Amino acid sequence: MSPLYIFDKLNLSQSCILWLGLTVNVFFFWCINIFLLKKIPHNQVKRVFISFFLIFLTHIPKVFFEPELPFGNVVHQYFFYPVLTSITLNIVILILLKTQIAEHKNREIERQYEQLEIINLESQKQLLLQQLQPHFLFNSLSILKSLISENSSLAENYVIKLSDFLRYTANIGNNAIVSIADELKFTEDYVALLKGRFDSAISYESQVDPNMLRKKIPILGLQTLVENAVKHNKFTEEEPLKVKIVSSGNQIIVSNNINQIISI
């Protein structure tokens, strides 16, 4: 509506002045609404009411003073049109502000949700570690006690594997992701310790592309899958559990001869 009004009633120079005035008004309306948003952030009705009231006050002087403009009588004659224009502009600004506030809240919610996911994953990792260490350590020490009396060289090798295993788990809290090479080494140590308990009832094989060894995965990612294969399967020396870790494209596949394949 503004261009039709302007070019119908005013010449070019007057139109430029009015456009400049409208620009200043829009900037002023933005400043008012942003100021009110900061001062009254939690009361939208009060904020909107004050906004319209202040904007309406800017037109009051036209009732008492002749405007010092090249088209003075025109502006005075159409007093209610500028008021209507200001109200319309303010409504548009309020809608834009509302949209920006909603987008900001959505981004904040998404950020908090991502943080909660990270905290949840960290909690799950710590829970896995707490479940892993006590029972496994007790079993390992029991196996070590048996090996010391039966085979001292095997017991020595077992102590080294157990030491590496405990050192790795002690550093879990400082790392969220590790290289595939480190996780494979940890998983192999874990299987070696299991063999001290189950002997030939468990077999393990890994065939991972050397180019993938530097890539990162969540810590305990491979070990947990191997542990689950041991926990949730029944196996004996006559029917051993065969665990295999192989690479395929960008995937690491953990499989066994009893339950289904799992890939990460």
C-alpha cells in the first residue's frame, strides 16, 4: 500500500524523504521491541501493549504541530494512515521477533538434547566399565592363581595381558573414541584372558584392512560385542565359540558361529 500512496500523492523528492522516514521508523520500532524484549522477557502481552503504545505516541505531535516537511499538509491530512502503517510495521516486526525467538529456543532445545545424549552415552560407558571390571578381575585373579602353580611361564604372560587390560580400562574416562588399532589390541588381550578360563572353547580371529586401523570408533566398541557373544552363547570345547572381526568397506563386522552378525 505504501508505494501506491507515496507515488500517487508525492513527487520524487518528497517520496525519497518519506521512504527515509519510514526506514528510520522501522529501525526505531526494532529498537523499541528489542529493548522491551530484554527488559520484559517473560510477559509477552505486556511487552506488545507497551510496544504499540510507544509507537502510537510518536504520532501525537502531528495533532498539535504542523509538520516541517515539504508535503506538510498531506501528512497532516492523512494522519491516520501513518498510524495504521506504523501499527502494520510493528505487527510484522513482532512476528519476525517471535519467529526468531522460537528458532532460538528450538536450537537451544536441540543443543540440550545433544548434551543429554552425550551424558547418557558417557553413563552407559561408565556402567559397562563398572560391570566389566569387578567380576572379570575376580575371575582373572582366580585363573592366575591356578596358572602360577601349573605353568609359571603361562602365568607370566597372563599377568602381562591382565596388566595391559587394566591399564586400558583405567584410561577409559579420558577418552571417548580410540583408534581401531588400539581397540583391536585391547579386544585381543581380553580374548587372551578369556582363553585362560575357557581354553579351546573360544577361538578368535581378526582380519581388518590396515588402512582402517587409524580410524576412530567408540571406546569398548569391539570388546563389548565380543563380551556379549561370550555372555549370551552356550559353548563347550566340543562346540566352541568362534568369534571373528573383519572389515568390509567402511564397516567393522563382529560375528560368531552361533548368533547373528553385528557391524559398526
